[in-house]
Amino acid sequence: MQTQFILIDISKEDTNSDIHKLRSENENITIQKRAVESQLSGVQQQLETLKEEHANVTKDLVANLSDITQKLESLQMSYDNATAITRTLKANLTDITQTLDILKVSYANATAMTDILERNLTDITQTLDILKVSYANATDMKETLERNLTETQRILAGQMNTNDNLTKEITKLEKAVEDVQKEAWLKFKAGWEYFSGKYYYFSTDNKKWTESRDACVTMGGHLVIIETQEEQDFLIHHNPAQNQDYWIGLTDSAEEGKWRWVDNSLLNNNTKYWRGTEPDNWKDQEDCARVNVNRVRDSWYDSSCEDRYKRICESKAK
């Protein structure tokens, strides 16, 4: 019995020791738990703080993204507007460039027109001088015709009783004189000059040979056909101070070396007035004749029909 009590006491002491250890360990675990719970609470608080910060950052990012998106859209609109303006400016620049080119051409044309007008003024002045001379010649001719008419009328008046035929002849003569006067006046107004039964027109403008030929026909005549020395002398003494070149109605364009007048008649060897070694058909291109008005009798030259000179037209008086 005593032994059993001893064992029980020993066993009880061991149990109490274990209990004490367990309690001590439990208290340590409880302390550790509390420490862990405290740490967990801190972590949770930090986590909540991080969540709030994350939410705030996310909110800021979303707001910033919206602002950036709006700014990008605004920039895109500005870029589109700038692109449209650039296209408009390029189109305007093209229009301005074209307008500038047109203005340059217009300025060149105006300058050319001014030069032409100045030359025309010079030609008109020269033509006026020629008309003054022609008017004086026409006046002399008119006075001569009037004297002739008066003389004719006086003679006819003394013979009026001869017969009716003479009266008719007088009427015809008066009409002829009137026609001559009318023709002389019309020719004078058109710039023609009278010499030895023919009218001559000295142009002030320059044309090719064929153009000159046609222009004379249009005026009721033809390029001059020089048939006598007197006619040649009259032509070369026309305003010789100007030393001008004029087309005449002579060409060998149909057959080289065979010079023909515009009425198709061959050049008469007795009435030709070539200068020096002319015609020389220089470069095989000179098939039309011109006269140089400078008081020199032998004053014909062959030239290219494409050259431009003044012209002398001829028309027979009625």
C-alpha cells in the first residue's frame, strides 16, 4: 500500500509538472498567437491601405487616360484641320502660280502691243506725209483736168451746131473726166500716187512676197510690173531718203532662172535693173525680186520669198 501511494504521488507530481509545462507552452502559444494576430491585423490594415491607394491610383489613371484620350482626339482634329488647311493652301498656291504665269504672259503681250502701236504710229506719220504729197499731186492733176475740161468745153461749145454726135461725144468726155476725177480722188484717199497713166501704192507695212501679191490684188491692182526706164526712175526716186526695200511683181519660183512678172510675162532683157551680180540665188532660196529705193537705177535684188518687205502695187488709170 505504501508503495502504491508513493507511485501515485510520483505520478501526480509528474502530471502536475506536465500540466505546468503545457500551461506554460499554452501561454507562450497564446502570446505568439496574439503577436501573430497583431501582425495579421497590421498586415490587413496595410492591405486595406494598399487597396485604397490602388483604388485611388486606378481612379487617377482612369481620369488621366480619359484626359489623354480627349487630348488625343483634340490633337487628331487639329491635325485633320491642319491637313485640310495645307491642301487648301497648296491649291491656292497653284492658282496663284497659274495666275502669275497668266499675268506674265499678259504683260509680255501688252509690251508687244505697245511696240506694235509705236511702230504703227511711225507708219501712220509716214503715210500722212505720203498722203500730203499725193494730195498735192492730185490737186495738180485735178487743176490740169479742169483746165483740159474747160478747154474741151470751149472747143466743143464753138462746134455745138455740127451734129448731135459731137454733143454725145462731149457728154462721154465729161463723164470720162468725171470718172477720172472720181478714180483719182478714190485712189488718193487710199494712198495711191499717179504717174504716166498708172497709179502706184507704196505700202508702209511689211509682208512676205505672196502676201504682198495678194494684198495688191485685194486693193484692185497687182505687184508692180516695171516696163520702162521712166517707170524704174519714178520708183527709185520715191522718198529715197528712207532707202526702203519694196517687193515687185517678179519671181522665178516656178522655174529657176526664168523670171516672170505676175501677169506671167517673161522679163524683158532690155528692161531689167539688177544690182551688180544679182540675181545670185544665195543658198538656193532667193526666188522673189525687190527694188531698193535709193536713186540708184540698177537696184533690183533677189531675196527669199519668206522675207518681209514693203510692197509697190500698180493699177492702170481708167
